[in-house]
Amino acid sequence: MDPFTHALLGACTAQAALGSPAREYTGRYTRRQLWLVGALGGLLPDLDILIRSSSDPLLAIEYHRHFTHALAFIPIGGLLAALPWLLFKSQRSRWQLLWLAGILGYATHGVLDACTNYGTHLLWPFSDARTAWHWITTIGPLLTLGLLVGLVIAVKRRTRAAAIFALLFGVAYVGAAAVQQDRAFDVQSRIAASRNHVITRSEIFPTVGNPFMWRSLYEADGVLYTDRIRVLESAQWKAGHQVPLLREAGLEPDAQANERVRRDFARFSYFSAGWVARAVEDPSIIGDARYSLSTEKFEPIWGLRFHPQAEQATEWVDRTAQNRIPASALWAEIKGEAPGYTVLQ
């Protein structure tokens, strides 16, 4: 999720669990400030974006949402969040309370990220699996607003109740998205059956800021198929595009002969959960098929370009700046007014 939402969730969690009326405490930093510790805890895991290398373009994506997001790292992360307060001698007597606030805030980060796409190493160091439930996107205005309103009321009135209600709202929102995703999976199965496809594997991805429009992605006979799915009072869908799945054997001979290229392709494939394909307009770009700049054809938001004969054999291609969220088009889809959609029979 975006940093602001992470901070709000960490703050709400600390306030809901530990906040109390200020009259019960004395001193410069009382329990009414613990939400700040939680907020910092909610932010800290993303410091892993500082892990990068000019000689290894894949290092950044390899370690983002890695050990700093793991459940096992929470006690250490919570202590780091409390550290700015523990630097003051007057606050060390309440170190347990500060540490707990940091732990609560820090613990929310990895779990919230796992609710989105991309993949999060929640179980590191015990497992290399990347957890991604694909229930919500990294931008969720309604979720963010609910947390913000709850936190402002809780802090202003020095109460836990508003923060608790904000958390309950967040759980309900994510839970509703999970139910909607399950409905979308059913639609996906029926779409594949109408094409006489046997699904090898599949995913359903949310679209920005809503639980109604979903992006379907499945593999059948070595081909990736994407479609748009709308789940409201009835199920509707719009056919998307198809693109061949790319495996190492599909690389050019000189690329396959380069050990660095093979290693980086394997790393990128792992990062992309195996959803790898070539861009339609520029096949030299090997992209993460989970994301596309276009709904009409596969144009990856990020990917690789290999130069087997060069000293730097791997080039990272990042087209994030070109990714524009067409709000009006998305709203038309949600309202059921977008062309090309049919009711699933």
C-alpha cells in the first residue's frame, strides 16, 4: 500500500490497543502519543527501498517486501520504531509500552501488503514463498479515508473507540473484496470453459480503488489470457488479449548461453510468480504479465531487456511513469456503461 495508508493503519492499531484518556497519565509523552509510534512502525518496513545496486538492477525488486516485511522481523522493527522515543531518558521507564506500540504498528505493514499484488515475504526466513492475496490495490481511497477519519476522531477525543471502528471498517472492506474476488474466480472459470480451455493456473487481480472490477489472468496450453470482469448485481466480462508464456527455453541462443542472463531471468521469473511474457510492441522487453499499461494488448509496466554481449547484460526497464489510471474509463466500467462488455450466460 501507499505509505500514508500504512502509517494510518499502524497508528489506528496502536491507538485502538493502547490509547487511553490523557487524564490518567502525566508527563510530556503520554499514551495519547503512542499512535505516533504505531504510525512510524507502519512506515519503517519500506525502508528496504534503499537496498539497490547500480551493477545489479534486480537487487531492488529482490529485496523490496523481503525480510523487513516478514512476521519474524516484527519485534526488531517494533524496537526501531520506538527508538526515537527511547533516546530520551525520561521515556525509558515506559520502554515496554513504547516497544509494544511499535510492534503493533510494524505488524500491520506486511499483512496489509500481502492483501495486495506483487508478493510479500511474510514467512521469511522459514519460507521463500511470496504471499499475495490480490484483494486490494496499492491505492485504496475509501480504505485510506476510513482510517484517516477514525484516527483523527480518536486522537482529538482521546478515545480508542473511533480507532477500533476504523479498523473494523478496514477489515470489512478487505473482507468484501475477498468475497468479490471469489465471485470473479467463478466467472473466470466459466469464461475459460466457454473457450474450451483447461486452466493450468490462474489469478484474479483487483483494479484501482474498488472491489467491483477485476482483471483475470490464466494460463492454458502455454498461452496467457487476460480479461476484464465486472461483478455487481450480475457478472459481465470483456475479452482482453493473449500472449505466449515465456520460459528460459524461449530466450535467444546467445541469451541462453550467458550465465548472468539465465540467472537474472530466473530471478525475474520468481519475482513475477512465473507470469512472464514478451511485450507486444517491443518483444525485446520481457515483462511481468501481471501488470499492463494497456487493456487491449500486453505492454508491461516493468521488465527486462537482455544484452548478452555487453558487460552489463541485464537492463531494467521501468515504465511506471507512463502508467496512467483512466479514472473516467474505470468509472464507466463500474457503472456498466463501458462498451464491449457482455453478460455471462
